[in-house]
Amino acid sequence: MQSLRPVRRVAELGSLDCMTTPQQFLESFWQAKVDAHAEANVRLEAVHAKYFGEPLLRHARDFMMRDRVLSVVEDVQQSRDTAIVVAREPLSADSGMHYRYHLSAVGESWKITRIDRECLHCRGTGRLGRAVCQFCDGDRWINPRKNAV
Ligand SMILES: [Zn+2]
């Protein structure tokens, strides 16, 4: 992993003054996703009406795609050309999953180049008991696409 110095103030980064911040960029990505979900949900409603019977039909909402943004940015580390953002996605009132987004600067904005998820085996601690977690090698993060072509 590259070492990134934490962002101080955008003003200190000079040419990045008018650039979209990593947080703004990710928030607009999440909003665009829920907008797409809302369109898909219209079609899913018809699918459920056709295929579901009672009592499942009363719970058809459980099968819809998420239509509001729940993710919250918890940490941003930014250099001139890259940023790493840790976000929490709540699953319920008392549990959630952390994701680590790798961003690359493109023009005045960003592209997401990789999304890691918190290691479930060590719960993002990098350790299992007194040993280093062998699932994430102590990194605390898993890149699910690491070995994908
Ligand atoms: Zn682990």
C-alpha cells in the first residue's frame, strides 16, 4: 500500500482548489446509485406482484434495492493524484461494514479504482487472538477482486 499523508487543508494543495473533494465525489456516486435503484424498484414492484403470493407479497419491500444513501465517510487520506476514503455502511442499528475506496484524480474529479472491504475474520483488527490474521495478512482489508482477471 502506498503511504499517503493525511490531507490538511485543500487550500494548501494549490492547484486542487477547485477540485471536487473525495468525499463530495463519493457522496455523488452513492446518490447516483440510489437514483438508479429507484428506477429499478419500479420494475421490481411489477416483478414481485407477478411472482410473489401471500404472505410474502406483504414483505415485497424487503426485496427492493436500497433507495436512500446510508454510507458515511469516516476518513479521507489524500495526495495530489490519489485518495483513500474509508466509509461505513450501516447494516442495522448496531452493525455495519467498512469499505475502503481507492480514488485516482481525473481532471477536476476522481475515478474509483478499487474497493476493499473490512476483513470479516478479524473484524478489521488485523489480528486473530495473538496471531496476525491469515485472511488479510494483518492488512485489515480484503480486496475481493485481487485475483480476478
Ligand atoms: Zn483479517
